[in-house]
Amino acid sequence: MPASTNPLWDIPTRVFHWLIVCCLPLAWWSADQERFDVHQWTGYTVLVLVGSRIVWGFIGSRHSRFSDFMVGPARVRAYLRGQGSSSVGHNPLGGWSVLLLLSLLLVQATSGLFNSDDVLFSGPLYYWADSGFRDAMGVVHDIAFNCLLALVCLHVLAVLYHQLKLKEKLLQAMLRGSAIGRVGTGAPAPWWWAVIIALLVGLALWWGLAQAPQPSLSW
């Protein structure tokens, strides 16, 4: 690839993708092993990543923006009929899967803030809500994770189909930014914008959770 080639996926988008790939199995393992300290910090990381990715979807590089790959039902139907994609990035189905993935991750991580193991661990918003709401969030947390597993499996199968059957270099592009046949059409946004966004999202999360009520101690 020529050195001057514009990346299809900029550095922040690739970092987000691979960190989420690491966070999901870590969240699963830490919950299964009752390592709730690890589970909690993994959830915070996911919230910061998703919040930053949402902002990046509006001000980031061209092919990372929602406006580049989010299309209406008519374009999805046209794609399914074989008319191709209007974006060199995500195809219409891939675009909607990104939105669904971000939504599920947000629901999963947010609902976990209200969870407790009823012994040693309580989420930072556990005492903010009544028992009925906490129970509902526990159910949402379980359902959202199962939906995430299903979506991830579907995503992996779709990537393998495009990578092996259609010979599209999806993995190479997500690792290196560009690949033969998968290059960007514009210069990427400065990567340090994403660093500032992540710091601001992290600070906002920390400040918000710091306002949550804590259990009263009785002696």
C-alpha cells in the first residue's frame, strides 16, 4: 500500500474495536469467576469506550461517522438485492449492526451499575434506585449480554464470509487501517481528538458516579 493512502479505519476506530474485543471476554470471565472488582472496571471501560465512539461517530474521520454508513430501509433492501453499498466502509447491514452493538454495550454496561451480588459487591448506582428497579436492571443485564453474544457470533460469521468467501480484506483493514481494495476517501481526523474525548467522557462518568448516594452506616 502506498504510504500516502488514506486509512479506511482511523486509529481511534481500530483501538475501540480491539479494546471491545478484549473487554467482552474479560467481562464474561470476571463475572463467572466472581471477580467483581475486575468486572466493575471492565464495565467502566466499556462505558468510556462506547461514549467516546458515539461522539467520534459525529466528529471523527469520514468513514467512522454514522452519516457515512447509516442508511434507511430502502438502501438495506437494495443491498440485499445485490445493488452494493454506497460506502467503502460498513455496508448497510454492517452499519446497522454497529448501531445495535453500541446500543447493547451501552445497555449492558449501564444496567450493571445497579447490580449487586448481595454479599460483597454493589454497583455504584445500587443505592440510587429502589429494589424493583434494581431487579429489573439485573434482568436487563443478563438479557443484554445474551443478545451481545448472539450478535458477536453473527458478526464473526459475517466477517469470515466476507473475508474467506468474498475475498474482502476486512481483518487486514481493521488491523492496519487500510488494505488492498479497502482504502479511505479522505484524510483521517487527528487521533488526539479521540484522546481528549475519552478523557472528557471518563471524567464525566467519574463525576456522575461520585454523586450517587452511598449506604448509610449504622453502629
